[in-house]
Amino acid sequence: MAIVQGGNVVETVVIALDTGEDLLQVIEEAIVREKIANGVVVSGIGSLSKIHYHIVEPGTEKPWKDTFFEKEGTIEVMALQGLIADGQPHLHITASQDDVAYGGHLEYGSIILTVGEVVILKLDQPMERRLNHLGVGQLHPKERP
């Protein structure tokens, strides 16, 4: 186990997305434009016309296999959250469609239907991901420059 002291919230960044925009692509553009090296995605809501996500399937080989899903239609984003470490987002999405909820790791190709709203808290504590024994990036504190 690693405990990473998150430091202080230095800024709140709110992203408003419009019809046709790719949710992950816009978040990554905001990370670069707003210079968010480390942060917490605390909220994400809206609707999608298409969602693309993956889940990790445990297995005997490492790293474990990613299984990808794509759905289209009227999709409600129920939650989006995650961390940004060293400028790299690791985001999980929960969505619903036709009274069925599903979710996993957000991927490119999740397209806004009407609007999307994402809130990021920018942190001053440097963090990074290091591969653990499963070949998965685990969060660790990073030395301050």
C-alpha cells in the first residue's frame, strides 16, 4: 500500500463540453491547457450518443487483459471520477441506458450528446504511477522538482 498525501487544492477547473465533443480528448486538452500535472476529477455528468470504455479481466498472464465495450444511443453519464498523475488521467465512468447501468475505464470515442460538465481539482502534490506486480500502474508520491 502507498499513501499519497494529495497536498493542497490550488485551483478548480470546470469544463463545459458541447454536442459532438470527445469526452476524454477534451479532458486531456484541458489538462495540457490548464497545466494540470496532478488533480482529482471529482464530478462528471452529462449525456453521450456513444460510449467507449474498458474493464480489466483477471487472468494468468500479466498484465491482465482489457475488454473493450462500445454502446450507442441516448446514454446518461451518472458519474465520472478519477485521478490525474503526472499529467495522465485515469478515469472511471458510470453510465446508464434503458434502465441498465454499466461502467469502466473511460476511452476515446465517448461522444457528448447534449452537454457534459466535468470538475477537476488541481493539486500541488506531484504524483506518478509505477507498475506494480500485476503490471498495473499504481499511484505513488513523486519528488518535488
